[in-house]
Amino acid sequence: MYTMANTTGKSQTIYHTIGMVIANKTRLIMPINKVTKKEVLDAIDYFWAEGFIEDLRSDARHYVTILLKKVANDYKIMLENPDDE
């Protein structure tokens, strides 16, 4: 969270999260990177459901798994895997 002063001298609170900026909780969410829900679901399906994440080396697999879990949480998708920690 950042607080910035505007030209009228009043402070304005800016909430910043990955991929979106929300100002004063009244503006619309403005995506930084344009991606559709279908593209996201296709990527989850490709890497997780089809198992292509196993083709990645250990470091890449680790970080892609983190990103997949974050996006799955945002979309309220349960990633099922018996080896899941």
C-alpha cells in the first residue's frame, strides 16, 4: 500500500497488487497485462492437467508451480495432485 499526496494537498491511498492498481477503492481495476480467462485456463490445463510441468527442469518447475497455484487460488480452482505438499 502506498500513500501519495495529490495537488490539493489531500493524501490519496493507492493499493497496489500484482497485475492491478486500485485507487481509493473507487476506480475500476486496470489490468497491466492483458490475458483472458480462457488463456489462463488453457495454461493451467497444459501444465497441470496434461502434466507438461514435468518436462521443466527443477527450478523452472518449482516457480511455474508457484504461479499456477497462485492463479488457481485467484480463480478458486483446486489443483489436485497426490504429490502436492
